[in-house]
Amino acid sequence: MKPRGKAVIADVYSKKVLPKQYRESPAIYSACIGGAIQLNENIDIFKNNEFREIRVFDYGSIPEQWIARARVFVDELLDFVEELFV
């Protein structure tokens, strides 16, 4: 990256450490949930790699309808993975 370059990251962060069963679930991981880390962990990663002037913008909570759709998606994905691998 060039000096004074900028990096913009948009990601999902967990409020707490995810239980092992979720971190190791292929379905949950592939739904971009299982790999979620806490915000402070991500900030530390940037700091440890010499990024400066780290700014975090909070765009609020996830709308309730997104959560409902995510539950349906994860249920369907789990069923699909189970059919393929179990």
C-alpha cells in the first residue's frame, strides 16, 4: 500500500466471542458469520500492521427483517450442507 493510502473495510463484527460450534460450522462460516471477530480484535490487527488513524463508523444495528432472513438462509444452508456431507 502507498504511504498515506487508505483502506476501507465493511464487515460484520460479533459482540462476543463466537462459540466453537459456530466457528467450526462450514454453513455458518460460509454465511459470513462464523468468521466474525470482535471489533477490538480487528482494530488490533490493523494497529499491529502499522495502520494509523483508524476510524470506525457504526451504522447501527442490523434491521430486524435482515435477522429474520438470515435465520431462514442459515437454516436452508445447514439443510443443504447436511444433505451433501452427512
